[in-house]
Amino acid sequence: MRSGSRGAPHFRNVGGSMGKMAIFLGGFLVLTILIGVLATISPV
């Protein structure tokens, strides 16, 4: 627990742009999956 809380801010400082890219790619993936699921449930 202690080592984890210590490493969190350090990781944030090291990968600022990397974190933003990861969040962007993750959101894009979620959107793509959601669109696929919606298309499967209710085809237009």
C-alpha cells in the first residue's frame, strides 16, 4: 500500500503525455466497442 501510493505521483510526473495518450486510446476503444454492441443490439 505504502509503496503503491509512493509510486503513483512519480509515475504521473514521468508519463504526462503518455497518460493522456493512453486515456485517449482507451476512450477510442470503448467508443468503438460501444458502437459495435449498439449496432448488434439494434441494427439500423
